[in-house]
Amino acid sequence: MAKCKVCFRHCDIKENGTGFCGARTCKEGEVVSSNYGRITSIALDPIEKKPLSRFYPGSKILSVGSYGCNLRCPFCQNSDISWSDYALSLNENGDGDGYRMIMPRDLADLAYHYKDAGNIGVAFTYNEPLIGYEYVRDTAKLIHEMGMKNVLVSNGTAEISILDEIGPYIDGMNIDLKGFKEEYYDKTLGGSFDMVKKFIERAVIYSHVELTTLIVPGENDSDEEMRNISSWIAGLKNGDGDIIGENIPLHISRFFPRFKMTDRSATDVSHIYHLAEIAREKLKYVYTGNC
């Protein structure tokens, strides 16, 4: 048995067992990534789809994802790879038609192949990339050697030590700031509000960062919460201690009923625009999504 170091759960994983995320296992007394190189999704996407609006706009990026996640958001858009029984079974039996093996060198070569098509690098996305941070680290190093960019799309639920290991190789991040209440993170999402805040505070030191908040009716859609979110972002500082938060882009996205959360209607478009105006009281760059 060994203790996982990636997130707040610090799972004690038995030999050949599986952690909560479904993507970390114990081999010979050491916790390792069981989804290393197992790619379930790959596409050449517009950079704005990550979403990143102020990071090489108009470019494309080769986007890849594996399986597993350390949160349990009931509205997950990628539940089939993030936390379905099928995704977890890939880890247990070590095979399955749901993924293809792409090692870091092969992915780096593929990214370079699409450079003439407007590709600027690789985005680690779709599921939660940091539960397989070793693959992110190894691939990102090669991408940098090729003079290309690395993007991380993450829920920010990871220890600072993990961020420090991959941070030097990441050029842009979009991090979910799903709300601004500990109860929402704990009971609804199965996460850690404190860990996400600390992760974001550290991430802005390493790279360009944009944040995304999905507005779920009845959960995180109040004016007060948006004021709390935007005020906190506005106070973020760089490595020199200078306040830079007002220049950090915030994407405010519309919720649609899906997966396990079909008990409410989609967020009203006018309310998304209203919350965006509140956020603009503190932030220069506020974008609305899914509207």
C-alpha cells in the first residue's frame, strides 16, 4: 500500500488497487499513473474552445485527454471518460477499446506534424489531466524542445508540489473556479475549495491563466457570489507580489441540464450577461460562454 500525493484525498492505495480518481494505482509499493499514454479523446481544436480568449487567439491546438477525475461534478460534460464505470474499468483490466496508446514522443511528433495547419502545441484536457501529471510533464518537455506551447485545462484540484513539477513547462492554463463556497465544493462537487484557491494563486506565477465559472441555477448564481469571485480574482498577485488579478480573464458559462443534474433548467442567458456585468466591476476581461 502507498499514499497518493496528487490531491487533497491522499488515497491509500493497495497493491494493484485504484485511487478515487480511477487513474492512479500502486505498483511495487509506489503510486503511479495507470492512464499513462492512454488517450481517449484527441482533436485539433480552436484555442478558444479550451476556453482561452487571450492566449494566441485564432490558433489551433492539438487537444488530448485520457480517463479519470478526482471530482464528481453531477453536471459533468465528459462523464463517459471522467467517472463512468467504463472509464474506471479500463484501469482495472488494463485493456479496452476506449483508448489508444500514444506515448509522449509520438504525441509530440503528431503535434509538430500539424504545425503547418495552425497548431501551436498540445492542450491536456477533456478529463482531469493532473491525475496523470507524469504524462503531462514528460510530453510537455518534448513539446517545448520543439518550440511549441503547452496548455493545461484543469479543475485545479492538486497539490502545489504537482504544479511546481509541471509548471515550468506550461504556457497557458484554464482553471475551473466552480464557485466560491466551501459547501458547494465539498457536498456538490466532492472537491476542496481551499486547494483550488491555492492552486490558482500559484498558477498565475507560472503562466498565462484564464478562469472559468459554470453558473448552475440555485447553486452559485447569486450576485453576491459573483462579487466574491471577481473580487478574489482581482486581488491575485504575481511572483513579485504585484497585483495582476484585474487582467486575468474570467469565462462565465451557461449551465445545461445533463448527466446527474437534470432537475433544473438551463441558466437564463440574461442572467449570465447580468453576472458578467458584475464581474466587470473588478475585472477587465470577462467572457460569456454557451450563450
